[in-house]
Amino acid sequence: CYVSAEALFADFEQQKFRPREGEDVTRKYLACDLLILDDLGTEMVTSFSVSALYQLINTRLNSAKPTIISTNCTMDELERKYGPQIMSRLEGEYLLLTFHGRDIRLQRKERGI
């Protein structure tokens, strides 16, 4: 599964506050073989989104399901946004890979692509 953080939290919110009978839109994120969560930290952070992220990370770790999380935030920014419980899991259970270089979108724009 590939999903932006904003879309994921919207689905968690829908499941919690506007569920459709017989449909669990969050189940796919909790159970898929590989989850790619894109742009963490760009969404509006609320106590609900922090809770949903904790549930997602904890459930996937406990199920030994791999998760890739991309963000433009530093680890300090993520800790300020999501708190020490989530950061403990991110720092303790995930491999941090830092990518450097020019923004691919800007490069495409320069080349007219």
C-alpha cells in the first residue's frame, strides 16, 4: 500500500467518526504486506492523528509488517509533533536513511518535463 500521511489520517478519521457499514478503511493499512507512508509531518497534527499514527506503527511493528516512512522533517521536528512514544518506536525500530541532493521536482521543471 502507498498512501500520503494526509490521506491515511483522513481514512482513520472516517473510520472513527463516519464509518460505513461493513467497511473498515483502515484495515488495509494495518494488514498490508508493505506500507509506504509518504510525507509524514505535512498533515495538520492533532491528538487524533498522533493516536492514529501510534496505532499504525505499533500494530505494524507487533505484526512484523514492514513500513517505509518518508518525511522532510528532522527527527527533532517529528518528536515535537508526535511525542516521545512515537519517536521511541521510530528511532528504535526503523533504519534512518537520509537522502541529499536537489529536489527532483525542481530539476524536472528546469528541464521542462
